[in-house]
Amino acid sequence: MELVPNNSLKCATPEEGRQLAINLALQTAFAIQPDGQVEHIIRDAYANNPDSIIAASHVVATEFATVAAANNYWR
């Protein structure tokens, strides 16, 4: 499983960086829980829970901050 695509966090634009951040968060979740059946059960549990959705958004925001820093904030 490739957790960092092309072994790089470099992106041409902030939009690409945001897409990469979401992909990194998804890959992390899959790496932690690779069983599709369990993932489906878990998804049902958190999909309608605002706290879980906010927590997932926080993970993406953290990933995006890391990607942005790696790209010198696209300056």
C-alpha cells in the first residue's frame, strides 16, 4: 500500500494539496482498518455522528497543513 503517492507531498496548487490531504486521510483510515466489512459497520456508526465528522475533518486539516508546509505554502 502506497501511503504517500510518489513518495512526495509536492503539489502544484493548493487545490491539488487539498486533494492529496483527503487522499492521505483516507489511506490512513484504510491502513488502520483494512477489513472492508468492519469499515462498513464503522462507517454506519460515524456517518451520522457530528462529532465523528468533525474529527475526520480535523484529520484532513492536519494533513493539509503538512502538505502546505512541504510546499512552502505555494509561495
